[in-house]
Amino acid sequence: MYPPKFDYYRANSIDEAFALMGQLGDAKLLAGGHSLIPALKLRLAAPSALIDIGRIGELKGISRNGSTATIGALTTHATVAAASDLPAALTEAAGWIGDPQVRNRGTVGGNIAHADPASDLPTVLTALGATMNMRGLNGARSVSADDFFIDLFMTALGEDEILTSVDVPVDGAGTAYAKLFNPASRYAIVGVAAKVSVSGGQCTSARVALGGLTPSAVRAPSVEAALVGKALTADNIAAAAAQVGGDLDDVMGDIHASEEYRRAMAPIYVQRAVSKAAERAG
Ligand SMILES: Cc1cc2nc3c(=O)[nH]c(=O)nc-3n(C[C@H](O)[C@H](O)[C@H](O)COP(=O)(O)OP(=O)(O)OC[C@H]3O[C@@H](n4cnc5c(N)ncnc54)[C@H](O)[C@@H]3O)c2cc1C
């Protein structure tokens, strides 16, 4: 299927991208194109112009400052998957995205700006407590992952803003991602990310997020509360995971999986993610 006609522009810097955004009314930014081009072909979007930001060097790469890793918006999933000093939940999630072609072209920024409910990175970045950095004509701002993912394909990113990078805490906590994937695309039917810290044999903090089930990635506060203060034994993790149903409003059903099936799978994948994170937390 062919996309509707559009004019193509290439920006070589962030400033050039802003200048083009100012000139062109309903233009869309193009990064890896692995969500936008399918959306154009399906006529879900029909912008008159695309601004290709894919070659802007300052938006690429991973850097480290103390206990924070900063991932440029144009960093590909393949680069994240191969990184040695990022939380395990993030590298394993990136390594399970789509296929090698998708991972080599698709970008972290495009994935989270698009905010597909079945995408992996919104879930993982929510569990990790990441911060999204964006720039607009009126300056730069940062928004926590908890506040960034608002609804189905909807984020806190303004129409006139560019997501520049993501800050991820690298603090020694145990992290893991577990996903029940669509065998055709690898998108998540149920995806669960967990981050736990353990001290003196007890869980001192827990963040658990789910994706694939609800319009946007969500935290599981009941599960988190049931983990903190307990030893992370198999029984305690199973008991905490069993609470997840109460954290899930608005569970979706579609041709890939019914609402009931997604609800039934949620505690199993919570259990898997938390168990692996606990193992990694030592
Ligand atoms: C066959 C297939 C399988 C896939 N499987 C998975 C999977 O298993 N898990 C998963 O998570 N994803 C999956 N994806 C999606 C993939 O990860 C995409 O790469 C990603 O969702 C979009 O990134 P992109 O760089 O291609 O963005 P694009 O498609 O170029 O852009 C997507 C949207 O984000 C906007 N945008 C892009 N960059 C920025 C920026 N820096 N600032 C502001 N707005 C921006 C664009 O304007 C557009 O609206 C799959 C895709 C395909 C085609």
C-alpha cells in the first residue's frame, strides 16, 4: 500500500528542524520511520510534509553521568540492546523489539513519542523511573515517565516539541522485563517491567509497570506495596503478583487477545519479571 503524497525535508540539526517546523504547517518528524510510515500507509495520518531528523548526530548515542545514563532520542533499539551499562530490563526489552530490521532502524525517541500501547519501551522506562527531555521553541523541559504517557498514542510531548533524550537511573537495583509477545510482530500483548532493591533480605523499593493491556503503560501500586518490606521469596512474589488485577482499569481486547486473556496473563508475567529482577538484585 502506498502512503499519501508528502513533501520531504531533511534537517541536519535541531535548530534546522525547528526552523522547518515553523515554516511547514502540519509536518511530522520522521526518525526511523517504523511506526510513522506504516501509519501513513494505513491512512491513519496524512501530513503534507515529513521532516527527516534521522541524521542529526547530536540526538544519537548513550552517555553516562554518575548514576544517570542519557540515551539520545535517535539511538536505535539495536544500540540499546548491545549496551553493557544500562539496566537489564531496558537492554532485554530493546533486544526483543520486532526483528533485526526494526531494531536497526527504529529509535528510542520514535518508540516513546509514538506511544503505541503495545510498545515495550514506555513500560520499561516507567518502571525504571526515567525522565524524558524535550525541546521546544520556548525552551527545554523534562517530564517523568509517570507523567509522560497519557493515553493511547498520547504523550506529554507538545506538537512543537522534539524529544531530545531520555535519562535513565542506573543505581544498582535489580531490573527485568517479561513479555508475552505477538508472534508476528513481537509487539507486547502483555509486557511487565520490574525494578526492585533489596537490603537485609527484604525488598526496600519496588516499581512495577505493565504495557500491552491498557491504553498506556501503567504502574501497579498494589503489587509494589505488597512487595516492599517482604523477603522476595517465590511465595511472596506470587502473592504480590496476584494483586495486579486491582491495578488494571480499562484492559483492552482485540484480535490478538481478549480482555480476559490479557487479565489472566498479567499476574504470570508480573511474577516472571519480579522474580528475575529479585534474582538480579541479589
Ligand atoms: C514489524 C514491526 C514490528 C515492531 N515490533 C515492535 C515491538 O516488538 N516492540 C516495540 O516496542 N515496537 C515495535 N515496533 C515499533 C518500532 O519500535 C518503531 O521503531 C518505533 O515504535 C518508532 O520509532 P521510529 O524511530 O521508527 O519512529 P518514526 O516511525 O519515525 O516516528 C514515530 C512517531 O514519533 C514521532 N517522533 C519520532 N522521533 C521523535 C522525536 N525525537 N521527537 C518527537 N517526535 C518524534 C514521529 O513524528 C512519529 O509521529 C515494530 C515496528 C514494526 C514495523
